[in-house]
Amino acid sequence: MLQLAVMVVGWLFAGCTATYMYSFWKFRGIVKAERPEWLGESSGSPSSIYSSQRIFGGRRYSIALIRVAYGPQVGQLNSSLAAAYAGRIRFCLPSCLILFAVIIGLGLVQAS
């Protein structure tokens, strides 16, 4: 029974993570097109190996985007989908963290 719970929570976590990443990517495109100054510039120069793997632009860039999603700036964006993607980010980020904690907890219970 516990193994089934771990599997269900794992699938929920995978779906939540996929939804978060999709919404993050789409919201990033909207903000980058309409208000790139909100995201700022990534600091420092990445190494040549890491530069090709920079999907989201670095930590500061990601944090700035999450700050926009949670802030009042969403209403200033012209895209009708911006609020929907920001809402998904607002829902999925804490949900993923909670589901991850449940997976860890269930794993600890199962191991003992």
C-alpha cells in the first residue's frame, strides 16, 4: 500500500514539475518579449561548456522571473496568457515543493 502511495505521489510530482517548467518557459517568452528590463542581465560570463546549456539564463534571471510571476507586474503585461501562466507558476511551485517533501517522507517511512 505504501509503495502505491509513493508511486502516485511520484506521478503527481512529475506532472506538476512538467506543468511548472512549461508555464515557466512560456511566461519567460512573454516577459522577455514585452518587458525584458524586468529580467535584467545575467551577471558574469559563463564558461564555454556551460554557455550552451543555459536554458533559463541563470539563477538571477530565474529568480527575477519568479518575482514577476508572484508580483503585481503581471497585470501590466499585454498578453492575455500571461496571467494564466503566472497563476500556474504560483500554484505549481509550492505544490511541487510539498509533493517533493511527501516523497521524501514516504521514502523515509518505507526505508524504516
